Amino acid sequence: MNKENNITMNELAKHLQREQPHLMRYACYRLGDADNAKDALQDAYLKLCGKLSDGTGKDVKDWRNYIFRTLSNICTSRLSQSSRFKTVPIDARLDLADIPSENNEADNQRIVQLLAEIPEEQAEVIRLRIYGNNSFADVAEILALPLPTVKSRFLYGLEKIRKAMKQTNH
Amino acid sequence: MNCKEFKEKVADLFDTTIDMHTQAECKAHMAECPECKAYYEELLEAFNALQPQEASATPSVSTPARKQHHLWRPIAAAAVFLLGFFIGWSHLFSTSAVAEAPRGQLFEQGIKSVQNVGSFQMAVYARTTPNDNFAYFAPKADFVRIDIGLLRQNDSVFYRVEKQNGRAIVFDGQTQYMWIPGALYVKGPCAANFLEHFVNLLSPERLLAMQKSAIDFSKKNEVVRTESDSTITLTFKGTEKNSDLQQLLETGKMGDCEVEVENVFTKNDGLLRFVKLRVVNHGQKTLLLHIDNIQYNVMMSRASLIQIPDTQWTDAAETTSRTADDRLGMLQNETATQAAQRILQAIISADSSQASEALVYCERMFPALSEKMKGCRVSDFKERRDGDYIGTYVFYTLTHPDGRQEQKHIAVRNDNERHIWIADGGL
């Protein structure tokens, strides 16, 4: 590996280390559990290393957004392979925002259930914004969408979640 | 701004960085349009519901349904740390400067910058209840919005701290006023310290100095710097206690509680904008409070800031100063159990003079309490101390006129200037 690739590998490693909490959290809420999220993150890392090895890494301008985009695509792929699109049976719709949590897994599931109330495209924007800690502009770049579309999906998603919370509280 | 424009811009209020002009416009519109304000609050409720709670801590006092007065002093103290980070970091944005700066020095610039802030406004979302003391946090509680505004003019400080639909405190430069709408209206001098630990939110220099001290004190207290394109984040993790922290916590103890604070600064102006405070207790993490945007040097009307309800105020200082020396001696020598007995007897017999000092914060509620406990008897008193609460819980059996019995408790504390027991909860 030449010196240029070495430098880029270092940059990649720094970005991954820095963003790991956000990446992990995003993947957890996308895939529904921590083990799957770890695997996805590992797959993303391997894919990115491969990109550097074949020399195409120097074309990447924003590594942070590229990492999120890669992880997002890997999560999509995993979900479609396992057909694990999140559905919540009607009788399992408890007080979605009020399920008392006693451990991380329960809280993860609480949030996954909240996000299952809305279309996946809106949930994806919310996940990237809140758990990935990306700005709307970053989310637009990651998803290759216009900025107004990202903001609309975010708002519509929150509106639907709020509506679902109201319905389960009555 | 009209409603259509508001709906086009409201999403910006949930971005990682918020344009001050947009925020001011939206806020002004919401002040005039209840529908848009309600819309925003609904969005915010959903946004808050999506925040990871991560875990809840185990309550340390197992008692009946009546809510506990867990003064989560370490949490409140740490909450205060963050809010002290009103700093300009522009000179620290270069990587080499940050890499070379000693850990504690990261806060020094902040201390200097804070001293120059003329005013600030922020909305804190904390897990608490609307009517409880400001120092009270509960990991299982919902988020309550607390609006804080502070103004420095000449050599005076004016502030307002207000829980949504709940307790509020105003300081007009000389007198503190504390009220719960319809239930409590009390005033006192600056030394009355109605805010308790929450007062540290209004002394950011002190908070930064304490945090710097914590960092310098022990390498087990960490600060980690991370960076994105538009922000710099300092994450503070504190476990080791030093004398400054102990002083901040007064006589409380931190126990095994670790505090993790995420402070996000915008790069373009170096100001602290977002804060998340998590408590790590026995390996479980809980998001206890977050602040989504802090505004600095905002135009503020002093008159609006220190406006108080037009009502009869109980003067906390007068109530205790009227106590004669011999009575004071008696009150100071009481145990918590004796004080609790006297307070409850005063309520049962509808004679507040028996416990006027202890019931200073409950004066308005006294008639209703007396009516409720008329004809009752109290017995079987037992004290219990909890490391997280500075006062004492006194448990007792309440026997109703019809013979029905209940196990209840009253919280009392004597950490005031005169060291006399005062009812702090449970009634």
C-alpha cells in the first residue's frame, strides 16, 4: 500500500473511531439489535478498506458521510435478505413512548417500535439525524436526496409518531 | 413570519445547528400563534420520545406510592457543569492546539468567556416533575421543560428559572421569589437559596472551575474531544470526587454514580449549543437532561424576566426570624422524628403555630392538609436516611378516624442557616 493509501487508511480509522457511537446507534435502531449492528459495522469497515485497496478511496471527498452511506446500504441489504422489515402487531402496540425500560435492549425495542409506525423512508431520515448525529445537509448527501425532501420526511415522521403516541395513550 | 413560513422553517429547529435568526423568527411567531406553538410542541414531544433512555436506575428508597424526594445531587451538579460552558473556542479549533493543551486547560478559556456573557436563554429538558424542587431529578420521570433566562446589567444579576406548568423562581437582584401556581408563594433574600444545586447553572465560571478541578484532580475523570465538519464535542466523564465536587454536592455523596456529559460547540462561533447529560449507575446509562440550543447575549426585557405573580407572598426570612431564642434552641435540638411528630400534630390539630417554621413552604396547603388529616392519629415513627438525599425520611403509621391505617412518610431537612427541621416533602 503506498503512502497516500496509508494516509487515507489513517483518516478512515480516525473517522470510524470518532463516529463509532453514532454509527453503532444508527445501526442498532435500523436493524433492531446490537449484534446485527456490530456485524453491519464490521461489513462496512471491510467494504471501505476494500475501496481503499483498489485505489478508489481518493475520490471520496467527505469520509464521514461516505461511511454513513455505506453503512446505510449494508443495513438495507441485510434487512432485505432477512425480510426483517419491522412490523408491530396491533395488539403489541402498547404505550409506545411510555414503555418502562429496565435495560438497554428494552429501550432499543421501544424506539424500534416507535419508528416502525412510520414509513421506512421517514424513519431512515430520523435515524440518521438523531442517532447518527448528522445535520439535515449531511443526511441529504448520505441519502442523495434534496434537502427539502429530507426535512419534509423528518417532519412527517415526527407527526406520525406523535399521532401514534396519542392513539396508544387513549 | 406567517404560519406557512413557520411550517417551512420549523424543521430547522431540529437540526444540529440552528440559525439564530430563524430561531428568533420562529419563537416570535409562536408567541403570537398558539396553533403553531402547539404544533411545534407536538413535534418536540415526538423528538424527545425518540431519545434513548438507555436504562433506568434503581430507586434507593422503596416506599409507598407517594413520590420520593431523591435529590439527585450529583446529577444536578453535573448538569450544572455543562451549562457553564459558555465559551468561545475559536482559538482552540486548530488540531495542534487542542492536542497540546493540558486536559484541564480546555476549561480555562471557557471560564474567561463566561465572565463576559451579558445574558443567556435556554430550554432545558430534564427528567423531573413540574412541582418538585429544581434539584430533584428522577430517571424514570418524563422530560419536563425548564426555561432559564439570565441577565447581567451593571453589577447586578437577574434571572428566571421556570418549569413548564410548575415551579418557578425569579431573582430581581435583591429578592428571590419561588412559586408553584395556586399552591406556594414564598420569597426570601439571596441567601435563601431556593434553587439549591441548580443555582450552579447561573454561575458558569464556578462550574467550569470545578470541572477543571475534577479533571486536574484525577486522571479517572476524562475529557474527550471529537469533531465533525461543523461542531466540536467535548465529552466529560467523571467518577472521582475531589474537594470541590464534595463542596458542590454539599453533604450529599456521589456514590457510584458516574456522570457523562456531551457538550457540543458550533465551530463557526465556538459557543456551546447542545448538551446531553447521562448518568451511569451500576453500569446502566440514563439520559437525564438535554439542552437543544443555547442562545447568548439575547435582547431581554428585565421587566419581563423578573415579572412575578401579583399575590400575597410568605417571607421565608421573617417566618424564621420571629422565632424566639428559647424556642430556637428547642428546635435546633430536636431529632428528625421529634420534628416530624410536631409537624404532623400541628396539621392534625389545625394549629400551624406549633410548626410555623417547619411548614414555611407549605403555608398555602395547610388548610387542605388539616382537613385531610382531621381526627387522625400518628404513631410508629422510624427514621431512614438515604445517601442521595440530604434530609431524613421519617416513616409513620397514619390511623384514620374509621380505624383504617396507612404507612406514610414525611421528608424533613435542616441544612438551613438556623439548622432547624423543615418539611420538604411527603405531605
